[in-house]
Amino acid sequence: MVEPTKINEFTWKIEKHGQMNVPAVIYSSDALMSKVRSDKTFNQIMNVACLKGIVGNAIAMPDCHEGYGFPIGGVAAFDMDEGIISPGGIGYDINCSVRLLRTDYNFDEILKHRTELLNELFKKIPVGTGRKGVIQFSKQQLLETMNHGAKYMIEQGYGKIEDIDRTEENGRLDSDPTVISEKALLRGVPQLGTLGSGNHFLELQKVDRIYDEKIAKAFGITHPGQVVVMIHCGSRGLGHQVASDYIMKMEEKYGHADLPDRELINAPINSDLGQEYLKAMGAAANFAFSNKQLITYHVRNIFEKLYGSQDNIDVVYDVCHNIGKFEKHIVDGESRKVCVHRKGATRSFGPGRVEVPEIYRDYGQPIIIPGSMGTASYVLVGTKKAEEVSFGSTAHGAGRVGSRSEALRTLKGQDIIDQLKNMNIEVKAGSIKGIAEEAPQMYKDIDEVIRVSHGIGIGNMVARLVPLGVIKG
């Protein structure tokens, strides 16, 4: 295995060699690197560096670990003329993303009805593989959501227009639902308004610490003890099917004989198949935006039922971390439009970027980074430094250190429930097995991941959040 060279406290580099077209950079710390060395992350990020048309560096974020093709926490940008689009560089859960809601409630108010609140949320927002939403939609309505994104859900009465002003890309990417397979549509129709399984969750949290009062206030985070709601989910079975469909199409058309790893199957950006995948990816992303919009609707209604009002529940931001985007970045000293793959990585644009909502543009883009079940989560702000060194990207979470099978061998779900109860955290989940699989012991130290991000300057600390109650997929 090639050993990267340590450049500074938080930066490691593998110089271009062999078939690599660019160097590979890993943003990490000594503590985190011990975990990275235990899997295939180094090999995977070097393989990414071999892909046609890649520019700058192939980059691994502080929470990086082995994934499908690209490492999770992988970022790569590709030339518009010579580059490729790779489903493995975006992920099976297209537009897996995080939305943060802020409220005017204090945690002591929530604790009075916490169990009832979690029970009501659990009823209205189904969890688990294949679960159906409580509001059923027709195939035509599904096509509308994939075409128009979150705005369509708001037009149907499931939110307020300000929600999309605080959603990445205003809750809609370019798309063409007609390229989505019938199998994907059938998987998607019943699943709007559901969390899914795995590491997806809805979490009641309180603000634990504020690091930057000015920016926190601009984001609607005003004081320690304030209650927020974090929602983490994606495009469900529909997005997974889209990824599967196009991996197969690309393998049939282009093969993988010239690739360092068949999981890096791709198509040229400008090819018919590449363009078709981008439209399908956009449709799945719009489904995911719509999914979180419907979940937000349920959250607001339940708060109103139990606490008398939903007027004070606002979206802070909704940010993608499995997506491909066309963006302008400085490459070799000149501004160029490139195709940025972020797989398990969050966009981190600084002040002034037009992509940042106008209400936040003077400060930078909000970044929402969840921890693992029972640990802290963070709100960060994007930076100009990130635009310079990571194509405007930072981490997306804690990052796994152990597989789900290892968790099941070594941990018991009831023990994790008891552990959380001792921390005054209530948890509800679709299965005891799922709780064991997502135990905090199976994840990196989120505080260390954030320390690296802030230390490099690719996402600066604004606030720390801690859980009060967790609903797990």
C-alpha cells in the first residue's frame, strides 16, 4: 500500500504516479488516519485520480472511508469536455442529504412531552426498508415531484415558499423523469415522506454550544438550549434503482476493461448516456428534496398538535452530500466550469457565491453535519478556503469505522438503548438490529472530524448540537 506524505497537521498527499492523472489529497488527523489505513480508502482515492478528465486533486474528506468505487467522503472535479460522470462517485442514495429545522422552543419545554412527541413522529414518518408513507401519491404526482422538486410539494400545501429559499439549488435540479425506469418509479411511488433504513434518522436536538454568535444568529440559532430538528434521508428505493440502472447501462455500453476498478464505471459527460444519467440523477434528487419537504410538513403539524403552534419552525438549510454538480472553480489559476462529484461530502461555499441563498450570502453557506446516534452534530459555515482547496467541499458526517455485520457480532441493540437512556436520550427505531448496526461505537469521533474541517478552514464551526431524542431508520 502506498503511504501518503504528511504535508501539515491536517493534510496528507499521494503524489501522481502510475496511471494517476492528478495527485490525491486526504484531509485528516493522526487520530483519524489510523482508521483510514485499515480499509481501502487510499487505493480508492488513487483510483479516482486515474479517471479521464479529472482536474486539480482527487480529495478525501476528514470522515472518509471505503465505499463503492469512490471512497465515501470523496470529491473529484472533471473537465466539461474531456471528463466523465460516474454513478459510483455520487452514490446509490442520490441526494442523501440533511435538513435542519430551527424552533423557538427551549429543551425544557420539549422534555415535558418528549415521549409523546417521538411517538407521534414515529407514526407519521415511517422508517425501515420498503416502508410506505402515510400520504399516498399517484404515479403522475411522483413524476411532478421529480420534475419540479420541493416547490411542487409546497404548491400542494406541504410547506411554505421560504423553505425552498433555504434549500440547496432551491430544491430542484435539472431533470427528465421520462428516463426513469418503470421499476424505479414503482419503488418510489409509495415512499414519499419516509426516512428509510441504515444511518437515516430524525433527531430532536438542543443547541449545546455557539462558536460564532453573529453567524449563528443569521442562521436562526440564537442560544444554548434552543431546540432544533435534524432530518437525514435521501431518494429511497427510487434513487438506488436509478443508480443500479445506469451502472448497468454504462457497463453494457463502455465496459470497464480500462478502469482500475469496475465500480468506477462511467460515461463521458457529453455523451448521450452521460447526459441521460444526469437527468435521471436530477429526477432522483428532486424526489429526495420532496421527501424531506413532506417530512417537514409532518414535523410541523405534530409540533402544532402538542405545543400549539408551528409558525416558529423554520428551515435553516437543506444540503446535499451525494450529488454531482456543474460549478465554477479556479483550476490551474483560471476559472473553469467543472463537474464536481461529492459522495459523502458537503458543499461548503463561502461568502458572495451566487449559489448561497441571499439571506446567507454575506456569511457563507450553512453546512449541516450529523454525528452518529447519541453523539453531537454540528452547524458549520462555508469558506473561501474550501473553494480554493477542496472544490468548495467538506465532510458530511462522522464516517463509519466498523461494518454493520461487525456491529451485529459485537453489540446488542438493547445495550445501546440503555446506553442512550443513561445519557437522557430517547430512541425509537424500526428494529433492535438497526440500533446495533448504527451504534455510535461504529463511527468516527465527530468532534475530531469537525476539528479537522475547522483547522483546515474548509468548514468553520458555528454551533454544536446534542440529541434529546432519536428516530432511526
